[in-house]
Amino acid sequence: MDNNCVQSILKLMDKNGIDQGIGIVSQGLSVLPLENQAALRIAEALPERFPYVMVGFTQPEDTPWLYDTQKAADEMEAYLQNSIVKGFGEVALEAFGYMAEWSQVWPRLRPVFEVLAAHNAPALFHTGAAPFMQMGKGEKRPESRRSMYFAN
């Protein structure tokens, strides 16, 4: 995440009277280790503005639904050892639903949820359609529709 993006988010937060935010990584289509690391770096650099983050587990870029369930749980366990990390998410349920039947999705996520339960850590779910799923092919998302998430 570049500094201009972070500065843009800080300006929006200030304009709207938001003192603090929680950084989240959008889980569902794909999460790369760099996304979690970017969220952590920003929170470490600006703890007064972003005291906590929610992270995701690594998913293969080409086939994000074919993640290793045990590796995902182990990765979540490792992240939860960091006091800045408070939970899992944002989990894009619609994206997971496009990849497989729900009867296949939930059992694969269960090991991650068991880790979260052991740490009493939350999972944040996005239950609606993501803006990119509602746009026409090749249509660019307007600047004003960007989310406040600093890691995505």
C-alpha cells in the first residue's frame, strides 16, 4: 500500500471525524501474505489511528478456493500471536459462494474458525455484493466508492 493511499484514507477519516479505524484484509477472492503484512506495517506505523487489524489467510491467486485448510488455520494461529491482530476478515461470503457449494465452503473454513474460537477472536463477514461484482465489465470503480479499508 502506497503512502498516498494511506494519506487519502487519513484525510477522509479526519474530514468525517473518525479518530481510529481497524485495518481489514478482504478474504474470499484472494489474500496474499503481502496484504496482511501491509496492514500490520500501517498499524505499527500509525498505532494512534489504526490500533488493530483483522487479517486473512493465504489463498492461491489462480484457484483461491483450493487453499490448504490446515495451513490456513496455522497461519491464523501465528497471526493471532501478534497483539495488533484481533481477528479474521473481512470474509467475502459471496466470493466464497461463487467458488464452491456452501456445503463445501463451511467445512473448509472450520479449522480457521476453531482457531478463532480458541482465541475468542471475531470473524467479520461481508454479506452483500461487493462493488466490483455490481459493475459492468471493464468499468472502473469511481474514486468516491473506495472503501475505508487500508489493506485490500
